[in-house]
Amino acid sequence: MFMVINTSEIIKQLNWRYATKEFDTSKKLSNEQLELVFESLRLSPSSFGLQAWKFVVVSDQKLKVKLKPHAWNQSQITDASQIVVLCRLENLDKTYVKKYIEHAANTRGVHLENMKGYEQMILGGMKTKSEGEINEWMSKQVYIALGMLMANCAAVGIDACPIEGFDKKKFDEILELKTLGVTSQVVCAVGFRSNNDKYASMKKVRFDKEDIITLK
Amino acid sequence: MFMVINTSEIIKQLNWRYATKEFDTSKKLSNEQLELVFESLRLSPSSFGLQAWKFVVVSDQKLKVKLKPHAWNQSQITDASQIVVLCRLENLDKTYVKKYIEHAANTRGVHLENMKGYEQMILGGMKTKSEGEINEWMSKQVYIALGMLMANCAAVGIDACPIEGFDKKKFDEILELKTLGVTSQVVCAVGFRSNNDKYASMKKVRFDKEDIITLK
């Protein structure tokens, strides 16, 4: 495979990124950049490939204004180009797994019969877990998508700010997530940093390699 | 900011990546590529910037052989160039938060006194959570790092396979993670796909954009 992207470019972009506090309200993502956001989420890996998630991308300013008070009035909610609300399924059940297996069989043009073993494996794994554990597990998969999104945004120079500090119930209500069968887990604001954001030039706080990476 | 990486290159790489089942045992990551792995993990964002994690990167073949039976004998464990074991702290306590705050103050050259408010905010947030909830929250941050790692590996053409199916207790024991004060959460094998991996050419199974992305 011919590598078009250098490791040093990615590392440079990882150092360029930061949790953007102040977005430039005049700068919006282009359609091409929005496509990267969508594809980063859609193509994210998940356990068993189940994709037990949905992503709500909010561009509507009125809706952002409604959401803001339920996220500690953080300005990123209204000032970023888009707010991505990453959600897990409310309930992961047999019906969903069946739907996924059918989709997988269709995509790959294989007989449903040949996927039965895989379906049983997934259902078997689920049986050993409580509902709370399954929900936690789905939630973790959503965080993979969050990581993919932030890495890819950084790579192409899109700013982002992950936000855990928001009222999930209120977000679910305002965005009518029940109708989608999902519940919000974490938010990521995407857009472009304001020239006034003093956090942009602050030194990144990270432990040294020796402190967090152990080689064996 | 001058963009060196195109969104289309990233999307191409997202489609190129897949959960590699069979690694080429003769191909190892270069030092430059290993550096990307380290920096992807180290520079990952985490809630409050706390970095309540450590990452164990296993290259030693004997150790990989010992781990394999505790991961359903998946060949990736022994055949990949490296096994990254992503861990959270065993316990997140006041002492750790204090250490982080001191490190942040040192890094940014600010007086510790000026960081007290931030420290109190973190501790306040922790107080509202049970130990189990704090552990779950740390675990989710680890999954952000997993997502960042997989996205960045894909971008530069490094293959990867995320692995949740392993015995955490056994991995903790074999890797002596207690001495590091951490516990394993998820594994990611990194290396290069074998030409024989039939999964490499299979069509990626993903739901359509319309099914998982809602625009508002």
C-alpha cells in the first residue's frame, strides 16, 4: 500500500488540536468537511461490527440555543459550526441483532444461514451480561467513534471540543431521541477556533511518555 | 492554518482499514510508526485532561505467547507486530488529581494556587459519582484513546484489530499491571495484514448514512 500520509504530519496535527473553548461563529464546515465528520462516525469500528449507535448532527441555531442551558451554558454549543450528539441504542435486543445480521448478509451477498453462527455468538455474549452492562458496553463503542471523529478532525484541521457536561435527559427530550430509539452519551462540537481563544496557545498538558507508556 | 491532509485521503484510509484477522508475522512497525502509536495514545483527549490511564505496548514474543490463550487463542495476539493493552487507573483518588494538577501547573508555569478552582471542580464532579461510576467513566476515556489510535493508524497505513475478548484478570496478572496501578480495559493489535487474510477484501458492513446519521 502506498502511504500518502506521513506519521509526522499526524503527530503535528495531534499537537495542533486542543479542546476548543471559543469557536469562530463566522466559520462553518464545508460540505466536504461535513462528509468527513459523517464518514468518521459511520465507518468507526464497533464490537462485533454491531453499530449500536446513532449520531445526531445539529446545525440549526435555534436548537443549539435551546440545548445550551442544559450544557452549563458552554458557548461551544451555540458557537461551533455543528454539535454532534453521539448516542447509543436505548435497548440492544434480539431484533436489532437480527437486523444487523440481515444487513451484513445482504452487504456481503452471503446466505443468512451462513451467518447464524455469528448471530448466536453475539447473542451468547449478550446473555452473559446484565442490561446495565450491555448499556455500558454500547456506550464504550460510542466513545470509539468519538475518538475516531476527533483524530480525523485534527488530521484535516477541523477544531473540536468533546463535552460530557450536559444533561442527557434534557438533550434526549429536546432532540426527540426517543423517536430514534437512542439516548445521548457524549457531545462533540466541531468548527473552527476563534482567534481570541486564549486556550489555543496554552501548552498542552500531558504526562511524559515514560509515565504513561510501558514497553514490554 | 494550512491543511496538508485532505479529507478525501482520510476517508480513503477509513475504507481501507478493517479489523485485521491475520497479520503478516514478518512485518514490524518501524520506530517512526511506533512513535505514532505512542503519541496517538499520549496526546489523546480525556475528561478534564486527567489522563487516568496507562498503555502497555507488548513486543516480546514470549509474553504474547503467554497472553494468547487468555484471548480465545486469537492469532492476532502473537502475529501482530505489537499488542497495545489500554488500561485505566485501578483507583482514581484525590492524590492522583493532586498529582495531575501539579503537573498541569508546572507545564503551564502557573501558580498552584491558580489551579485550585479547577482541582475543586474535578473533585466535586467525582463526589457525585460512585466508585463503579468513576471506573466506568475512566474506562470510556480509554476508549477515546482506542478510537484515536485506530484512526491514526488507518491514516498512515498501519493495520489494527481491536480486541475486547480477553480475560482481563489474566492479562493484568501476566503483565503485572498491579505494579503500575492500572487494570486492562481493551486491547489493540497493530501491525500489517497478511496477504492471506480473506477478510481484507470483504465488503465493509456499515449501515447507510441515512440510517445512523440524523441531521437537525
